Amino acid sequence: MHYTGTIWRPPYEAASLLLEATAGCTHHKCKFCTLYHDLPFPFRMSPLEDMEEDLREMKRAVKDCGSGRALRVFLTGANPFVLSYDRLTAIAELIHRYLPSATSIGSFARITDVALKTDEELVKLRACGYDGLTIGMETGDDEALRFMNKGYASSDIYEQCRRLDTSGISYHFFYLVGISGAGRGEVGAKLTAELCNRVHPVLIGANMLTIYPDSALFDEIQRGNWQEEGELEKYKEVRMLIENLQIPTIFAGMGASHAYPFYGQLPKDRKKLLSFLDEITGNISEEELQRYRKNVYHL
């Protein structure tokens, strides 16, 4: 398999076949991100020849494991959905040729990637199998989006996700707890809830901000330009978001960034989730949570 650097995928893609379509990120400017620092280049497309070779290997592996069926393929890289419509359809054709049982194709996507496609192209990509995109929306707080160099505003998130809704392409959000900074967590949570309530994410995955010394955000902190939220404040921020979400969605905190993972369906599990968060803020000390954060050596 042609894998480059560390391969990242959402927790809920654990059962998906991982096919490298790109490596690195086209934006590569978010101040908090260090995920692709192990690559010698910012972004690269995988040659279709390499992808076809990998799909042949996947086909053999699926056959050898006895199931004979591959239901979902996840394209790896920070934002493969940036690829042109023609490139994405060519990849889909290869996937369906070698894995005819595959019913859907997912990937990470930036909001700006969606904007590159016409409405007609989005509908056709859905017909090709593209569905369940994972979007790092991070927050609905425009002040935080600007400071972190995300490259889009909350209005862009709304506009492009409404286009995905219309095309039938479902999506998941990554929300970055702590991105608004010390003293603004609950403000950012309320703004995010207002935005999410206007669109239709299947899942909102809350990830706790973990700051590493090789990030641009670490440098901003050293210069006194930004202050990190405390760990207990992060849990209060999550609580505020859950309280204000009015849409049916899955809300989850999964992965290494969480000392205490959680998962539930809204609105059904709202009380259970809030009670869980209250247990943490009422019984776990800031010092204990800080120890965990400092020992998260890599996400």
C-alpha cells in the first residue's frame, strides 16, 4: 500500500478501507495543527496508478479475509475532497471497478473544498458514492476562525453545508474545544450551536485542543497573544454546546484528546451527557486533567 507519513482517520471510520488519495493539506496554515509536520511537502496528489495498485491489493485482502465485501472506502489525506470533480469521479470509477460491493466513499474535507464544486457536480459526486464527509468546522466563532487562520468564516460553513444538504451528501463535524481561548469557551460554544442548528451534521465530534511546541499557536502563546483554556473550562464549554444544540445529531468525544470519552444521541441522551460532564467538573481536579493533557504526546 502507498501510505505516506502518519495516516489519520476519524474513529467512526475504523471499519473502512483506507485508500491514500492525497498526502498533506492544501491549506497548511491553521495555527493549532501539527498533524502533517512529518511530511517533507505540504500537499501531494496520489498518482492514479498507485491508487489502482492499492485497490488491487485491497481486493485480494477482502477476498482472503473471507467476507468478499467492502462496504466503505475512506480516502486518506487532510482534504482529498479538494480534488477536481473529474479526479474524484475517476477515483470513484476505480473503486467501483475493484470493489463493486463498496456503497460509499468518505474523506476529510475543508469547507473551501466544497465551494470549488458546482451544485450539479455535488449531486453527481453523491451518485458516484461520495457521502459522509468529515469537516473540521472547528467552531462557529468568527473571531477564533480568523485568529487561527482557518481560511473561512462561519457564514461559509453555513452556505457550503446547506449545499451539501441539498445535494444529499451527508457530513460530520469536528468541533475543537478550546479554540476560542481562555474566558471565551462558552461564547464559542453558543455561536457554534447557533450555526449547527441551521444545518444537518450527522455527528458532531468534539476534540479537545492539545497544543504542541512545534505549532504556530504555541508561538502565539509565548508572545502573549493568546491564552489557553483550562481543562475544566473545556468541559464547561462542551456542556454549553450540548445544552444549546436543538438538532437531532450524534454528539461524541472520542480519541486520544479525551481523558474521559463520551457518546450520545441528541436530544435523547442530552440529560445523560450533561450529567456525565457535571460529574467530571464536580469531581475531577484541574491538576489531574492537566496531567493527562501534558501526556498526550501525539493525537
